[in-house]
Amino acid sequence: MTRRAGREKAGAFLVEGAQAVGEALAAHGTGALRVRELFHTGADRQAEFAAAARSGGVPVHQVTERAAASLSETVTPQGLVAVCDLPATSVADALAARPRLVAVLVGISDPGNAGTVVRVSDAAGAGAVLFAGDAVDAYGGKAVRASTGSLFHLPIARDRSAGAVLDACRDAGLRLVGADGRAPADLDAAADDGSLARPTAWVFGSEAHGLPEEVASRLDTTLRVPLHGRAESLNLATAAAVCLYASARAQRR
Amino acid sequence: MTRRAGREKAGAFLVEGAQAVGEALAAHGTGALRVRELFHTGADRQAEFAAAARSGGVPVHQVTERAAASLSETVTPQGLVAVCDLPATSVADALAARPRLVAVLVGISDPGNAGTVVRVSDAAGAGAVLFAGDAVDAYGGKAVRASTGSLFHLPIARDRSAGAVLDACRDAGLRLVGADGRAPADLDAAADDGSLARPTAWVFGSEAHGLPEEVASRLDTTLRVPLHGRAESLNLATAAAVCLYASARAQRR
């Protein structure tokens, strides 16, 4: 289950460590997620998690540190692992509540980036994160850890067809705005002219390749984050932070 | 030289790979940095770097891939390494040009974060990045790589005394603004009331520990990035991106 194929076959993914397991159990409590089983090593600090799991009807297993480590992907396992149902959220499900701000990640491959963008999307008040194309698995261990629980706070969905994701966003009333370092217009101009206040799906490409041409051509517009110094670009997570927060502010004024 | 003590003893640090070595040689050309030596494995694509180094008076050595790899800190060495003088920039030097936007990092320990914040500071037009307290070395391999060349674009300085760094910023006419998730006022309010337009030193603590009390008590104010969703916080680099870009925008209106 530490590989994507294993996760998809089992229909499950692993959540490790106190903070993330606490969030997963909270999501289980609200019905947003199903925790199948909780494994712990019996350390004192794990008692509250075991109790919370039991009260939510989750089977709890005390195992040896060695067994817990075998479930862990980290070098320093914390001896606390939840096995959770892989959500079967479709892109249409994720957009059903008609969010006014959405992040779309096209073809990104770095799991740490994926999780960090989920975290920053949550922080900026986005209503969904959509993975499009040949993208990293948001439910891999590193992505789950980088999201610091935000994976359980908002709907996450994936579709290999970037076109289908873009169509679904448009059908949900979202303006499709791509982040592109070569775009003629910048974020400040869009904030000034009021266009950022509209319901927006921000579309981000990978750091290495940017937005594929077939995606860029289907967007309503592209905008660049202004580079005031001599940096050639921002990394994906910081660019997403600046773009999503610019929309969040414009939508609340 | 892959360890801080080794770098300080040698007064030098290593820069790897085409993009970063190109930036280092450019900085050598302007006198902003001294490249001592260039090592390469003789691959065709390295010829332009070797020529640029020679024309700048930098000794160039062709070595075996094994020798180049021994100089490298990465798993996939690119066979191109520049040995550069460790800049002796003091905090006073870094502030001499009276920048209107500065990033101060207090006690941060993750080199990837350090480099990413240098990159985003450069992008947002900051005039210096100052490391205060018991901080990671900005000239370590991982920090250099994460900065993607921005390390050579703006002055970087370090002082173990956070108080001395804050005093120097204040003396340089900068308002000291800390990023703090528990601050009563948020970034949007500061953008609205005009205070963000003033010359500002943004002060960031570590992700794990935040701003130490003895630092927080010496600031002019603290501000929080608004959390519109359910995320408990942002990571350091994304928080810095949002704060620095908010100032950059306010200072340019």
C-alpha cells in the first residue's frame, strides 16, 4: 500500500503520525472519510487515538514497533498508522457544491508539491483540488504528510483527461485561469480590474514543463506572477500560494 | 566542503549543475561573487561553461565522472561543480543599499525551506535575506539548489544574534513585521490600511517553533496570513510568498 497500484488495488491508503491520524479520525467522525483500521504500538500518547477510533467503530490493533515500522514510509516512524478508504470522489462530486475557488494541477509529479498545494488551497479557502493528466497520487505517503491534514478538509479528485477536468470546471461556472510565467498580463493587473473576484479555477502546470499547450489553449486567460527581482520563476507551491491568495482577497473585498 | 564547518574553514562553497553554475559564473562576471575553480567531466554541453570560466580567469579542471561525483551532494551528479568564495557579507553590508523589503529568517533549520525563501524573496523584489539565530547555512548544497540561483541575486547575511539583526533593520529604516498565525491583525487589514506600503522587514520563525518570544516582543507588529479554510497553518515558504508579495504589491500601488 506504499505504492499507488497497491493503494488502488486495496482501495485504501495509509495515514501516519499523530497530527494526520487525528485529522483522519475527525474526518471519519463526520463521515467525510472511512478509517478501516488503526495500528499503534501502545505508547501512552497513542491512547487517545485508540479510544477515538474505538468509539467510532474502527478496529484497533496494538502491534510491535517492528510491525508498525513495516507499515510506515518514513525513516522515523511514529508507531501510529491508520488504514483509510481511498475516497472515490469524482471531479463532478468535487465541484457539486459549486466552489468559487478551485485549484487544478496538471501533470505534476512531485508528491511533496502536491501535498503542499493541497495545504495552501485549503488555507486560501479553495473548495476543491483537482489533479489532471498524468499526475502524482495525492494519497501517497509523502503527499499525505505534506498536506498536514488538509487532504481531509476539502474534496480531492483526479481525472487523467485534463480536458474533462477543464470542461467540468467551466460547467460549474468557473473561469479558467492558468498560471504562466510567459503570460502578457500579471496578477496585479487582474486584481485591479476586478476579474480575480470572479469564481475561478486556477490551473497550474508542473515546475519542469509548465502548462501543456493543449491545456493553455482551452483556458479563459493566463496570468503571470510578477517577478520584481531577478528570479526566473517561482516554485509551484509558492506560485500557487500567491495566486490563490490573490483570488481569495479579491473575492472577499 | 559538503559540511558547514568545512565550508567555513575553506571559506568556500560548492555550486552544482548547469543552471546554478551559469548563475555563479554570471555573478563572477559582475564581481558579485568569486568563482575559484570549475570542475567538469568534459561533456559537450559543459563547453560553454568552461569557456565562460576561462574568460573570467577561473581555473578549469577536467576530471573523471567519479571525481566530479565525489564533489557532488546529489544522487544524480551533473558533472559540473564550481567552487566559490563564501561571501563575507555582514548584515550591515546587506542593508547598505537601504532596501524597502527584506526577509529575516529566525532559527530556521530546513535547508530546502531556506533556499526556497531566498528564491521567493528575490522574486518579490526583496533587497536582502537575513538569517538570524541558530539558522541553517544558506550555502549548503540543498539550500543552494532550492534557491535556483537567487542566492547570487541579492545579498544574504547571517548573525547569530537575532537582536542584532532586528536592530540593524530598524536602523536601516525598516518596520519590523512578524508573521505569526496567532496575531490579532491579518494581512488583508494591513494591505487595506496602507501600513504594508512602508519599508518592511518581514520576520519569519521556523515552522516547528514559530517566532521566539524574545524576537516577537521586539517587533513593531505581527500579522497573520488569513486562513479561510480549515488548514491550521501554511508552511514557511508559502507563508513567506504570500506576505512578501502582499508587501511588494502595496509598495507599488
